[in-house]
Amino acid sequence: MVFPQLKPGVLLRRYKRFLADVKLDSGAVITAFVANTGSLLGCVEPGIRAWVHDTGAGTRKHRHTLALVRPRRALVCVDTGVPNRVVLEAARAQKIPALAGYREYLAEVPYGENSRADLCCRVHDRDMLRRCWVEVKSTTLCRGRTAQFPDAVTQRGLKHLRELSAAVAGGDEAVQLFFVQRGDCDEFRPADDIDPAYGEGLREAAAAGVQLLALQARVSTKSINVRRQLPVKL
């Protein structure tokens, strides 16, 4: 996925969850929309480098969106709208081995209890419809060299795990995919100290047959794409 032209600057603060003040290198101070409901733990300290996307949308109160930050040496994509697009693009190009071999890759397909799967992979195999339901989680938290999710308590994430497990019980395949939007991690683990219920739910889902997949992104100020698969350690 290619980014639109991004404007560089310095993050001044994030507040009210969905807002961030950024001082651009041009000297202008703007308020950007933060498309992320998580805490962004470790990614929003004042003074770090940041990049924003100017949507040019006159109907929005804040026309800029916070796209990237650099809390350490690695760039981190903090826009939760990005992972679904990158994963869909990579899956259709057969660049994700765990999701290869399907004929259709559809976004936002209804399933479970009033939910929409981020991705549904489908193929007719010997006159039978084989489906794989995929939930994609934007993962920005990294402690040491370990990517972790979630960075805040997530009831919605736990609901998705239960629905993926139910899909497996119904004869389908299911994948919980963690899209690690930074390049400085070597493995993935659940953040049990932040949300122990989610960690327990993740282990239960794995035991029920849900496949756990962590994909690390290659991030630059120009583009973001799938780099490699990380080991998942429970």
C-alpha cells in the first residue's frame, strides 16, 4: 500500500483519544485526527517525530490524520484503517501463505452475532464451499523486541475471538491475525498484564482451532506492506 504524501513534524500531545497536536516542519501547528481507539502505549510521547496525511476533506473538522510516529528507531503506523487494506491486498496477491489458495477475498462480510469479518476467504472445493474468517488487529505496542496486543482492555476483541471459535465449531476455518505495524519486533505475545481476559480468550481460541498469525509490516514514509511472519508465543 502506497501512502499519500505525508507531512513531517513533531508530536506535541495526544488527547481526547482521537486528537493530536502536531507541529509541522513548516512551523504550522495543526490538530490531527487519530484513527485509533487504543492507548497507543509507548507511541505517543510528546516530542517524537510524526507524519500526518492531509485528506483535503473540507467536510471534516480536522482534515489531517496522524499516520506515522517514530518513538524509537522504527517507524510505527498508528492508523487502524491501514492493516485491513494491506492484508486484503497481500492476500489477493497470494503473498500470505496461511491465506493462499482461495478464489475470493472479501472485506466486511457479515458473520457471527451482528459482526462483520475483516476478511472472508472463499473457494469451492469439490463442490463444497470452504471459508476462512479472518479478524485483523492493528498491533503497535512493542516492549523489548516483543510485539503485544492489546494495548488497552478490549471487550470487542474478546467477542471476535469467541465468534472465530464458533466459526471453527461450525466447520469453517478461522484466523486471528495480528498486523504488527512496526519493524523492530521479533515475536508476538498477548499483553496479559494489560488485559488478562483477552490473553485467556486467545489461548482458548487457539485450543478451539483458531489459527493465530502475526505478520510484521515493512513501514516507510512512502508505503507499508507485509514483510514477514513472526512467531506467536502464548
